[in-house]
Amino acid sequence: MKNVVINKNSEIAPGIYSISFKRDFDFIPGQVVKITTDDSVAPRMYSIASGAADPDIQLIYDIKPEGQLTNLLKSLRAGDKLLVSAPIGNFICKEGKAWWIATGTGIAPFYSMFRSGRKKDITLLHGIRKPENAFFRDELNALDGYYPCCSGKQTDGMFKGRVTDFLMHCETIPTDASFYLCGSAEMVVDVRDLLIERKVPFGNIYSEIYF
């Protein structure tokens, strides 16, 4: 792991932060990096949210009351240092029709794919609890198939319910598409089971779990 200098660290939604630093390595959208504040704190993995050609690397994280690292991260300012690993992982979107299904900050790898040019034949479901947690919404509206799914209060332009509710309301789900799931373990299991029930081949389903 090496030290990088933080460019920006700001709250983009209640309890959700974006931290960035200058990009000096290449990566494939969907990959992750390990980060920590210093050697005494165990590193955690975060999906890269920025595009492959963006000048900065952007990561997004939510504050866990019991999370040692996230509470340290939110106190960092521009000019402070962060320890970062080389990019790793194989949560990579194939060519062709794809559904991206995320909850919370699990949207990060899909935002990276979007910013890197993947916009054709994409359906994106983003499960959130509050309307204000649909960060990146203004940009992602450029997708023909972008559906924020809000389990909280009713809001115009959002599906009322969870991503599983959205899928259950779909008359048809394409069995020839690839499905990428990123979020809580509960969501990943529930969506995977639902897709299999709807005749999506198991080999067409890929997942990355956020803890």
C-alpha cells in the first residue's frame, strides 16, 4: 500500500461521503482498492466510483456507528494522507445486455462503469431508504433504464419499494442478460433467488457483497 494525498472529502448525502485523490494508476471499472488511515487500522475494500479516464480516484463510503475506519475517514481533510492498495477484483461487466442492481453505496462500481462509457443496453436499479440517498441521480438519468427504488416515503420519479419489489413487478425479465448485484448480503441472496425463480441462468448472475 502507498500514501496518497486527499483532494476532497465531503458528505454527498446524509451519512454518505465521497473521498478522492489524484489517479496515478489504471484500473478496470468494477475493481476495488483497499484503504486505511495508517498501519494500525485494518484496511477495508471499497469499489472505485470514478471513471477509468477521470483524473481523480473517487470512493464512496457510509458512516457505521461502530466502524473504526469510516469514523476516521470522515475526519480527514484535503491535504491529509491515505494508504491505498493497487486495484484488484474481477467484478467486471461483460459486453451486451446487462442489469446492474445495487443498494446504498453498492452503486459505486456501476457509477464507475457508467462514467467509463457503459450506457447502452443497461438497466440500473438502485435501492435506497431515503430520496436524498439517490446520489448521482442527475447523471444516471441519462440511462434509459435507471430506476431508483425508494423503500421510504413516496417520491416522484422513484419506484416505491425495494429492488426485489421492482423485480417482482416486472412482467418479463430477460434471461439472456447478465445480472450484476452489489450491496448487502441479504439483498444479493434475495435478488439471486428471485432471478433464478424467473428462469435466469445461475451463470448469468454475478455479485459483490458490501458489509
